[in-house]
Amino acid sequence: MDERTFHTRRLSFGAVADSYDRVRPSYPEAAVRWILGDAPARVLDLGAGTGLLTRTLLRLGHEVIAVEPDARMRAVCAARTPEATVLEGSAEAIPLPDGSVGGVVAGQSYHWFAGAAGHAEIARVLVPGGVFGPLWNLRDESVGWVARLSALVSREDGSSHQGSLAADAFGAAFGPVTGAVFAHARRHTTGSLVELALSRSYVLTAAPARRAEIEAGVRTLAAELPQPFDLPYVTRAYRARLVR
């Protein structure tokens, strides 16, 4: 996508912040443990959105700082996650001192970061040996109806990160990037699946006629499923340690 579209979609989610928080999936604890280990740490949730990953981190005993650029998403995060410190900022401008966190995670947000500038800021705020770990919940398209859903809502929102990250993806400050895959699921009804589809950046920024077309298609598809039903995900997690 072009730069203008990228920036429009990047900050499109605030318009549906409450809905986003209600229908998007959380993250498997096993994936977060794989990234960070079991020992409690001071962790930055970067591009935290409404705090879905923040809450998983808190359940695992971490001290969490949630940084989010969109004011509407940040307000939901602060209201629903009072145990965390919620700050305005972005991957390219993190409002923390040098070497202040032991880990940085990014749930469903790393593909919105601005490459080298984001990597440099993440490296700056990590302690020596600290870990950076992005992760994504991806629809499990090996399931027939889920593949049909993906065709309806489009993969153009940038979150369909199906491939593996290269070993040097985070730049020279980090060691080799490794990855792991985890099974996950989120229970839905027809109504919540439609709400989920309408929370995608591609759909949020589409023309009204296109949004209506997507909504109708998702309703028709979901009506064929037993109610309620599970939407299966494959959670792809990555990690690398700061080496300098």
C-alpha cells in the first residue's frame, strides 16, 4: 500500500475502539511466556491498542507500560486496564528512558512500525540482553469457512503476516530472530463476527458500499455456522535479544 494509505489505516482503529476491545482475540499465555520467559519483568507493550495483550502480560505477573498513539484506543486501554501505566507514544517515539524495560512486545502492531526508526527506539529502551517480541493472531485458513471469511474481508489490512521474519529482521542491535507457532481461538456469534470484520483497517477505510458488501457476506457465512462457534487462530510469535 502507498504511504498515505498506510498512515490512514494505521490510525483507523480508534473509531471503533470499544468494539475492537470487545471482539478481537487476546493472546495465548504460552506465546507470551515463550517470548519473555516465566520471571516477572518490566515490560513495554508497544502499539498496545485497547490493552488486549497488556491484560495477558498482567495476568502473568509483569509490570506493564502500555504505549499507544491513538487517543481513543489509549482511553479504552486506560479505563479497562488500570493496573498498567498507559502512555501516549509510538514505536518511533517511545516516552521512556534508555534501558528502562526488560522486554518489549507488540501484539498485532509491528507491521505498522516504521522499520529502522522503530528498531532503534526499541533497542534504546531495552536493558542489555532484553528481548523484543512481536506476535500476531492470524485466522487459521486451513479451516474451510475461515478461508472463505478471509476472502470476504480481504487481506489488504496488512495484518496477514503469514511468512517468517528473517533472522536479521530487527537490525544489527539484535541477535537472530526466532519464531514459534501457537494454537488459539475466540468464541463468536454472527453478530460478533460481523463486528470483528468491521474492525479491520481495510474495512474501516473502505467506501460505504464496500463495507456494506463485506457485512452482508459475513452475515451470510456466519448464518451457516452453529451458534456460538469458535474462530480458530494461529498465533505467530517471534523474539530476539538485544546484543548491543
